[in-house]
Amino acid sequence: MAYKTIVCVLSNARNADNLLQCAIDQARRNDAHLIGLHVEQVSIAPLAAPMAMPDPVSIQALQDAARETSNELKGIFEEACRREGISCDWRNVVSMSGYGAGSSTDILRCADLIVAAQADPSYASDDSEIEQVLFESGRPVLLVPYIFTTAKPINRVLIGWNGTREATRAVFDALPFLKKAQSVEVFTVDPETSGDQAADLAGAELAATLARHGIKVNVVAVASEGLSPATVLENRLSDASIDLLVIGAYGKSRLREMLFGGVTRTLLDSMTALTLMSR
């Protein structure tokens, strides 16, 4: 089992090189076809006083800047793939609705894996792009930290497990990574008996299923002891030198209410490891 079609979401030139390094590495490891996707978003036109009519000069300037960014990203993508000998093609979509646009969504939904950059806190627009990709695609998204510098093998994987549908989806979407990893840990924080799982069996059933795939897996359950679940998870990532975190993404489906659950939100803001999310 492998990811055979990977889509790399390229939004800007400042993180394109690091993001492509990760996407190309995964394409090579999976013998996959890599699609570079950029949405050339048409901005709302400024209005010119006193008639409050669209200013044609401003409109043209915005369009020219958007097209220049698209051409720059296409050049970066095609050169990187050519240099590394990766099967690829480039898709540029012009839209007013960003990555929620129908044509870009069609591309994303036909991918085995989407590779996207973590939102850089210095740029507010990054955040909404990631939310659109996660909520609209229905596909697993591999988020690359904005501090990412060098692609390396994914040997140690941590599954943030709470027995929910979203967490389950993420785990089985991540099977190609899990099967290649040297170690996989099913990690739970303050497990409780609920409709989703029994406290004394938290993660055990999942571990047994993964073991049947030949995956080396162990189960760890810890008490938060007054810390937030996100902090406990982040500490575990650091202490165990984790290469990949697998976790469900939570939030409301309405586009105007894209608010992630507490753990997901914190991890999106401060991730230090590659993170695969599904919902």
C-alpha cells in the first residue's frame, strides 16, 4: 500500500522550497505522481471615490501580482521535480474562493495524500488556506512545519488516539507511513469510558489491528496531571523524538465557523513534527 497521487499545495514562494523538499521526498519513497497546485485567488477590487466604482488600475495591479506569483511557483515546482526526476504536473486554478473552489477541490479529493505547509503565524492568510484544504478535501493532509528544513525518513510515529471517528480515519489514512515506520505508539491522555472506548482498553484494540498489518506498535496512556492534553502531547513528541504525529482534525463544517478543537488548534499553531491530519 502506498500513496500514488500526491498533491502539494503551493501558496507562496517563501515556503515553496522547504515544502517541495518534503513532497518530493514522499513522491520518491512512494513512487508517486506529484501534482503541484496553486490557487490564483482573485482579490475583491478596491473601490475608487467618489463613484465607488472598481478602480481598473488597482484591479490590473492585483491581477498582475497574482499571475506573477503563479508563474514563479510553477517555475520553482517544475525545476525541483525535473532536478529530482519526479513524475509531475502543474495545476493553476483562478478563483475568488481560494482552495474551497470547485475546480481545486476536485483535484484535492482525487489525491491519495495532500502535502501543505503549516500556517506561519506571521501571515494570517496562511491559516484560512489550511482550514479550507482540511475541511473541503476529505483527504489526509500532511502538514509540514514552517520551521521544517530537511526531509528525513519517518521512523518514529505517534498516534494521538481518543477513539473518535476523526482519529480512526487519520490512523487508517496513515497506514503507508505506519507500515514503513520502525516504531508506532498509540498515545492517549486521560482515557475515559465512553461510547467510543473503554478506559482500560484505550488503544488496545487499535494496536491489535495495526499489529496484524505487521506494524510494530505499543500503547501508552498517561494522566494529564493538570496540563492541557495538547501540552501533554507536545511534550511526548519532544521526549520521544517523534518524526510524524497522526491525529484527527476537529471542527465545525460551516465555512464561516472553521474553529478547530483545542488540541488540534494548539498543534496547528505550534507543531514541531510532520503531522498527518484527517477528518
